[in-house]
Amino acid sequence: MSPDNLETQDRWKMGEGRFSASTRLPAADQETTTRSREADRRLYHVVVATIASFCLVVVSGQLKTMAGEIVAVWIADGYLLGHLMAVPRRSKPSILIGGVIGNLVANLMGGESLYVSLSFTAGGMVEVCTAALLLPWVSSSKELINPRTFLRFVLVAGALAPLVSGLAAVLLLQGVFTTHPFSSFSNWVISASLGFVIFTPVTLNIVSGEWRSLLEPGNRMKSLALLALVGCVTTLIFVQTSQSVLYWALPPLALLAFHAELSTVLLGILLFISIAVPLTVRGMGPLWLTTFSNMQERILALQVFTVAALSIALPITVLQVQRNRLVSLVIDGHRRFRQLAEHSDEVIIQLASNGEFQYVSPRVRHTLGYEPHDLVGCKIERMVHQDDWHRLKQAMTAASTEHMEASVEYRLRRRDQSFIWVRSFIAAMPAEPTDGHAAMAFTVRDINTRVLSEQRRNAEEEKLKQLAYVDSLTGLGNRRFFDAEFNSYFAPGTAAVPETAVLFIDVDFFKKYNDRYGHSAGDECLKTVGKCIKAAIRDGDLLARYGGEEFVVALSGCSYAEAVEAAERIRANIEGLAVAHEGSPLGALTLSIGVAHMSEADAINPGELLELADSALYEAKRLGRNRVFHRRTPSAPARRTPSAHV
């Protein structure tokens, strides 16, 4: 484990105060411990960078010796840049110090003079520092896959920094290069560029621990097989000099880019270089079929080909990684949606614009009794109660065409053919460019228990209302019912009151009828009178038992003559029944009726109209009963306060 990681763990332990005894140390001792740990961390980075740079410069030197002052890939600088990018800012100086020491020592041990060694080291540090200053801090090679970060990395590490260091090398080593300065400059720039592009991501991969993913069973066999394919094809191409088949090296690299991670692709490029360069230096390979003036031009051509291969493989890798991420996000989103849908209390439905089921969540088994696949392809119209379809269709139309969220309650058919009440929230889903109408997302919640409870409660309330407003004996409205309905005719804000008449009806000598025939017969008598009155008036007229043996009728939109005619008709109908009444001087059951009428021009209130009808009834009784007494209402300039009914 690196000192950075150790430091992070120790700091975490100190912050928690529960897992480390260091929290109990005095402040001075804690500061000393922190400084000691910081010094160890810096020394660790210096040692690692020194050893790694030294080894990689030695490897590059061996390649240079093999090719005669030619370096195909400058490995050490790619490593240094990768290590610098992966560590925090406070650790970067230690990495640079180690890189300078390793570079300088390796060049001196390789037989170079002090000036040449210093010049090589200075040129390398110039390009490493240039790239490190211009590139963002990243913690892994996967972060380079971001298109913007990758483009920045290619421009800075693959072009700008090598150009800057190449110019510095030309200025410092003009008299040392054994060939034309431009050729040496080109070789330097391409070698540095290849080193950065290949080894910086590889270093990030190693430092971050991403390389462990290559050892996973699924990746290991595939990666090894693809690398083996690259190695075999490269070897077959460069062990022969009879056919110019250099470009056959590209298909395996492209295949690797399509199916492997960035680090594996870079390993494949490195494998290609490690096979192609030695064989080319030994006089084998397709590059010997083309005439070059010297070995440096031949290696330069191989470098250019490698850059071309990278320019094909890396964009493919970046696009594939982005595609895989998108696919992973889609799969993860689909998985999450399935989990939410399967564990939701609601049925989740995707409905086509024509009402056809496209997806139904498994919750439908519990709610409706269907299997999800039983409904896919069916139309929802066939499952909705015919009385509710119009309401649901309106909500669906609003959701699909006007993109409005809608909520609707309706009845759905279960598998056992029974209906249950459900509530749906409906919203339009994003439409494909080729779709004329958007699909709809449905949620279906079982509200059958609540709706049935509400219906029972409403029925009970209606029953109570009936008990409060209905006369239990005759089944007609009672006085409370009549007063509420009659007063509503005159409520503020209603239309102008048309001609209205009130008929007060009283059964003559009813107490004597009860005394002679009994209360049961009296009850039957009142029922008969109620039915007879109801049969003699219009369906829209207001009839009620006002109390005892009194009945009241309100005739709306009725002229004075029509009101009198209706009263006479009621009286005559009862007289025509010829119900015996020995307690009455008339010998039969009869009625006395008082009629009051008001026109639209009359300015009286409901109470006054009732008083006039009651007064007319009194006159009918006074004049001998079994008659209708009627009177018009007097016109008044203003309404008067209602008086009590007498």
C-alpha cells in the first residue's frame, strides 16, 4: 500500500477518534508524527520514481543500441507523466525529483557524457512538466475516456509537449545528433508522443489498481486471446520479407479496440512495437521491401505507422467505452425500473397511442388476476366498464395530444369478469422521431375498497336525508323538505321567480274520523289523500305533508286560473272517492283548500305567500268546508320581513 493511502487511513483514524491511540497523544507529538509520515511518503515517491525511471531509460537505451542511436518509443517520460497525473499536488515534486535522478543516472551508466545525459534529462523534464501543467488531475485511465479529456490529452501529450521538448533537444544536442537535425527532431517528437500516448494511460492503470480488472475471469481470457491474436499476426507480418502486408496489422488492433479496455488496447500497441522494432532492426519485415536511405528513416516509418494505428484504435476505444457506459446506464435504468415496477403497489403500464398494452408490470397478477404477457397486445377499451370508457378516453386524449397529466377513476374488468374501481395517473411518454403520437405511461391503483365504502356511506347519508325530509307515513316530503325546496325558488342569484301558487289543503273533521274509525284507519285515510293529491298535480310540482292532516302544494309557472283549477280538481277527486265519514256533517271525506297566487310583478317573500294561502284555507273552513277559497296577492313596492305561519 502506498504512503498516500496509509496517510489517508491514518488521518481518517485520527479524525474518528475511536480506532487509533494517536488521538490521545499531545499536540506536539501528533505534529511530529505527521511530519515523519509526510517525510516517509515523499521518500517513497522519490525512490519509486527513481527506480522506475532508471529501469525504463535502460530499456529505451537497449532499443537505441539495437537500432543505432534510434529510439522507437520514449518510455520513461510516459511513465512520469502518468504518475504525476495520478498523485495529489503535494506529491508531484517528489515524483519529478525521482524522475530526474533516474534519467540522469541511467544515461550516465549507458555511456553518455555528462552534457548529453543532462540534455536528455532536461528535454524529458521539459515535456513532462509541460504536459503535467496543461493536463487535468485524474485518478485513473478510465477518466481519460471522457471525450473532452481524451482530446485534450492527445493534443497536449501527443503533440504540444513532444514538440516543445523536441525543440529543446535540437537546441541542446545540435552537435551530437549523428544525422540530419530534422530527422532527429522528427524521431524525438514521435518517440515522445508514442511514449506519452501509450505509457501514460498504462501507468494510470497500474497506479490506480485498474489492472486488476484484467485478471477477472471474464476479462482475462478475452484479453489474453486478443493480445495473442495481435502478437501472432504481428510476428507473421515481420518475420517475412516477401510480401508487403504491413497494414494487415490494423484489423487485430481494431478488433482489440472494439472488445477491450483502454489499458489492454495500449498493451496491444506496445506488444506490436516490441515485436516489430527488433525484427525490423534485424533486417526482417515488410519495411525492408521499401528503399530507405538509413535505419533511422525505416524506424521513423514504423513509428508513423504506429501513430496511424493509434489514431484508429484509440478513437474506437473511446467510442466503445462511451457506448458501453451508455448501454450499462440503459441496462441499469431498465433494471431499476423493473425492480420499482415489480415492488410497487400500483400496476405500471405502457400504453400505445391506440390504447394497446405494450408493457404491464407483474403487480397486475395481484390487482387484476392476469399474467403480464396475457395483456400485451390487447386494447384497454375491452377491459374498461362501458359506462366509464368515455371518461377514460378523454383523459388519454388529453395526455397523448396535449401532453397534460391526467387522473381518472374508472372500473376495470378482472380475470374473473368482475369489475373493480381503479385510479390511474396518465402521462405522455417521450415520442420517437418516427412516431406520430406519444405512448402513454399508466399507473393503476386498486381503490375498490375505498370507492365501495364511499358508495355505502353516500347511500347511508341519502337514507338519513330521506328520513329527515320524507314523511314516514305517506312517503311524501315533510315540512322541512317543503320549506327548503320552496325557499330555494327565491334564493339570491337565481333566475326571476315565475308565477307561483301555493295550495294549503286540510282534511275536514279529521279528528272525528280518527275517533270514530281508529288511528289505523286515519293513517290509511291520510295515505289515500296524499296519493290522490299527487295524481292531480304535475310531476314537477312540490307536494308535502305539512303536519297532521294538512298538505301543501307549490305550483311553479302556474297562472291564477290554473292554480284554482288544480285545487278544484283535488277537492273533487277526494269527494268523488265517497269515503264514508259519519263524524262529518257532510257524511263523506272532504277537503278544504286555500289558494294564494303571485305573479312575477309581486314583491312578496315565501313566508308571506304561505300566510296568504293559510288565510285562504281558514276562510274555506269558515265558509262551511269542502270548498276552495282563493285570492290574489296584493302587489307591494318592496319585500317585507317573513312573518310566522299561523
